[in-house]
Amino acid sequence: MRAVVFDEFGVLPEVREVPDPVAAPGGVVIEVEATGVCRSDWHSWQGHDSAVTLPHVAGHELAGRIVQLGEGVRGWEIGARVTVPFVCACGSCAQCASGNQQICDHEFQPGATHWGSFAERVAIGFAEVNLVALPESLSSAEAAALGCRFGTAFRAVLRQGAVRAGEWVAVYGCGGAGISSVLLAVAAGARVVAVDLSADARALAERLGAAISVDAGAFDGPEAIAEKVRELTGGGAHVSLDCVGTPGTCAASIGSLRKRGRHVQVGLMPPSQGVPPIPMHRVIGGELQILGTHGLQAHEYPEMLRVVTEALIDLDQLVGKRIGLDDVPAALVAMNDPVPAQAGVTVVEFPPGE
């Protein structure tokens, strides 16, 4: 099969032939029909994720069909359309038993701990725990857009952030996770302030329902941005999400909150990027909550799809660019620029017979 492989961190990946994966006992092989290009993949390529070993194939926001069943797999058939969470679980540890598969003690991540979906086929273990059936009404590109970014945003906004109607929600960074957070917060009845360096990203956020957008580049530092958000929201956001994952955006997000507000850290923050200057005096004095979020459990996907359907969320709006497998190396290189060339999620599509 063809796959996008890198042999060194930060060196341009190449598309080449590699052996087909084989389904392990309890696992499956999925023929990939679409997969998102995510900043997490960029982190893997840059060597920011200690779980990645070389050579490596990134990619984790996938949709496709089962083409091989491992020994002992029950409840699934060849040809079934499926997706998986970006954090896959073992199904038997204490966290899995409590329903928190997103923080499984033995988690594995396609595209990080294992070879991922920038390939024609990908192997997934513990199929009965991790596979999610896709309705035929949902295209593979839309399902890929659900990927880690929409699923993570769903948990960040509605579970960890517990956003309620009428609240102010600040969203820092309107890439895939951020724009998904805007959609979900608006669907929950919240008023959204979208903060981004990119004019295109801010315009997309407003088209999708953000009440206000803020040009992050127009301010001198995190505190100045936070002060502006507090002014625009009449005292601060009830919930603020850092969907970028830099020390500056984290500090600004926390600084944006009103008393008893909730900050949710969505964007990955590798230690190599530095430690955020968290305003702990504000955390203490305002009884703020600082929350992490780490993907979404497979058993939450039906509820997420119900919310998408009932809120009339058009997932196709999340897709900013459609590319082929040969275009993935250039798409990763483009992420070196903190201001993306286009808004929305870049999706790799695999035409029949490719």
C-alpha cells in the first residue's frame, strides 16, 4: 500500500510503498476513505511527541471500511463503514471500566503510538471498544472532519466546559478544534468571542455564529487580549477554550474569564514549547477552574451525532480543503506557519481505485 512516511523528525515526509497492515487478534484493518490533516500530526512529525518512533506514518482522523477482521472480533463485518476516536482504549483497565476510555491507562493512538491513516490502510486494535459505526448519510470527508478536533471540541465544550445557554464563551484559535468549538457553543445557545490571527478564520467563525471576533495580532501580549475579551463580554467569559496550545494563548484564555469561570485546555502543549505563565492570583481570587480535555470516548459518538443532527450542524462547512495522499507532505509543511493559508479542516480523500 501507499503511505506518507517520515524517517527523521522535521524532514520532509515522502509517499512510498510499505507493507499492508495485518489485523491483530481482536483488531481490524480499515481501508481509509478520508482522513484529516491535524496539528497533532504536525507535532508528531516535528518530534514533539515522545510516543512516536521512526520510521513513522501519522494521521488519526479517519473514516473508511473494514477490510480485514482479526481473530475473535464480534459484532463487526467486512465492509462496515467506521471511524475511531483519536485516543483508542484497551477496554479492561480501571479508567475504561468507569467509562473514561479517553484516558485509558493503556491507550494507543493511531498516528502516534502506532502507524496511522496517512495510508491506504490502517490497523486498529481492540475493535469492539474502539470502532464507531457511521451512518450512510454521513460522507467519509464529513466523518473525517468529526475526527479528533470535533470530538475533542464536543467533550471540551459540552462535558468539561459544561457550556449553557446565555453564557459567554471565548475560543482562542479557530482552526479545526476551534471552529468546531464555535459551532458547538453556538448550538448550545452560548454567545461566542472568536480570537485568531487569521482574518479568514475569524470570518468563518462569524459565518458559523460567533457573536464577535478579535484579531489576536492587534494586541501586545496575552494580558492585552484577555482584557479586551473581558471588556467585550461585560466582565469576562464564563468559559474559555485554548484551542491553539501555546503558553501565550493559554495565559490569555485564563485571563479572559470572569469569576468562577472555566478554562478548558484543548490545544496540545508540548513541554518543548515552554510553560504558560498562568495568572494564579486570578485563579485563586476568582475561584477559576482549569480543566484538561483528551479526546472523546467511542460510546459518546452516538450522542455527538445526535447533537449534530438536532442542531442542524453542517459538517461539510468544516472542510476547508480537499487533497490527495501525495499532497500530505506539503500540507504538513504549511503548518509551520502559525497563520494557516485557509480556514477549516484539510481532508485527504482516497478516490476509488487510487
